[in-house]
Amino acid sequence: MPALTIFVPEYVNVDTIDKCFRDKKSSFEHVDSATFDAAAQQALHKRFLFLEKEHFLVYFDEGEPFKCHYQSRGMIMNVLYDDHNCEYFNVRFPDVNGLRMTEQKPIHYFVCSEDPHALRHYKVTEVNSILEYFDSKEDVDLAKLAEIVKSKPYCVQKYFIINKGTEYCAVETNNVENTFIFNFEHRSSIVQALAAGTATFDTLIENYKHLEDKLANPERQAGFKLRDSNGKVIPDGKEFAIQILSDPEDESDEEEKEGFSSGELPFHNKDWIAINSYMEDGNDYFLFGQPNGGDVFECETIDDIVYLKHNGGYLYFDIDDDQSDYICIGKAVPTKERRIQIHYTDDGYICLTAWGGRVCVTCDWIKGSYF
């Protein structure tokens, strides 16, 4: 999605506004409030933000803007970048005392300015968050950082996160000697649990080894061959699809399906998945595995490397766009750092990761009971 435009009038000091992860992909434009034409900008931009001192405005294609609380700017930016419509926004952020917001307070990140690893991976921004930068040449004063967090009562007060390189550290605000260090692979689940207050350091440490065991093995298997559900090798050029079978133990919600017949629902009581992806032209796209087979793929082996293909293009990770858990489709054979690695797990599942990586690609599993 193109960069989101954020307009800053002359009476707002943008340095006093807490930063969020999506700011890296946004364009801040300083404007004169006396001559700013919101209607004209709505015609030019699909959606944009206008900052005020005590709140900010979110404009969609048309209609009046939403007046929003800064506490939720991180989450709101994520929703805008995910291209949700106005109706979704209206439901996702209810009106609280005249301001649109979510009850979830942002968790505070402190990110190394020279190696902003946290900015390369946006999956964790499912959690509301804000961030500040620190210089890697300086000693990190945990007590000082804790005081910064305490000065922001609209943030999660119990913990904050420090990121330097690929290492992440959760710190207890009222006892900075109590820390929990973890790797990027577990960042999303750990930070979400801390932000929601559903986990403590003790429970996280206890479960950490279990989380490590669930990750894919980054080592490449010699002579790897892609096989079908019967264990037969899939030859190059042969078309195949990912078939999703319903969970026999899943109880469908009959109330949700009331008024519909199974004939009206082609995927009635069936599960399917959507792998978030996009084409080289920048358009959003989803690769589907559906009960009827979904999207068609094939493979091609070059120098003993098996590449997945779709519609004549190669599947790869776009490392330049910082979307490490998104799959792209392009005409060129992926370079090593852009390759997708296929893993077979002990329980029969297939996982897709970056080449030599351990973090699985993002996908949405849509249960049959949703239909």
C-alpha cells in the first residue's frame, strides 16, 4: 500500500507526538491550517491523518473525519495500512467521550536507532504500541527508560520492550532488574501476552522452551523433493493445489448460518486458508487453499533448489519492503536471501519460512463454522 500521508499544522510540534511502527512508511507533510483544504486532499488521497494537539483526525474517501485519541494511534495506523474500510473502522474503534479509540493501551518499545530490527517486522503491531529510539553507543539506563514509561499513563505500565539487533528484552517497570530476553521468532506471542496482561515473566520462561520446540528447523534438507498428501514426488511443471479438510470435531455455529442453505454456501462447513501476499505491481493479493483446491501452484527445480510458482511467477519474500512474513510473486528466480524454504513437520504439516529462517509465513485460517 502507498505511504500514508500525515498532515501536521503549524501549531503542532510533531516531536511531541509519540511515534509508532507505521510512521516509517508514512509521509509527514507540514501545512498551513488557514489554507488547508481537507476536501481537496480527500480527492487526492484514499485516506489520511490530520494531527491536532489533543487528538488527531482520520479521513476516509468521503464524509466527515473520525476524531481519534492518541492512545490508539499505533493500532489505528495498522488498520489504515491494512486497507480496512470505513465501516470496519467505525466498529473497531468505538466512540469514548467523543474520541475514537480502543481500550488496549499501547506497549512501549525502545528501539536501537542504528539497528532498528523491530521496524523490519510488522506482525507484532497487532498489539497497540508506541516507540522511542536510543543510541547504541550509549549505555541503556533501564531506570531512566522506566521513568519515561511511567510518565505516560496511557501506556501499559507494567512492562516495556527494548530492541537491539535481533535480541528483545522485556523489562518490568517497577523492578528493572527483572527482565526476560527472547528472540524475534517469539516476539509476537510474547508481546501480545504481556500487553494483554495474560502472562507473567514466570509463565513465559516456563513456556519458552516449548515455543522454541515449535519453530521450524532452519537447516536445509539435502535432496529435498516436494511431495503430495500420499507421499508421491510432485514433478516439475505438474499443477497442484492445497486442499483444506474440515475439522471433524468442529461444531458449526448454526445460528450464524440461519437463513442460508448449504447450496447457497459453496464452502458450507468447510475450512480454508488465505496466505497474505501481493504482486510485483504492489497490488494486494491472497493465495488461497480452499475445499475445492483453491489456487494452482507448480514447482521448478534449479540447481537442486525447488521453487514454488503461481501463474508463471516465482514465490519469494520481499525483504526490501520489510514485510518478512509476506509472500510476493515475481518473474525472476529469487535470489538466496529472497527464497522461500519449505519444511515438513513431524505431525504432517507444511510450513513456509524465509530461506534459513524459523518464522512461518502469515496465513489466516477461516473455520468452517464461520459460514
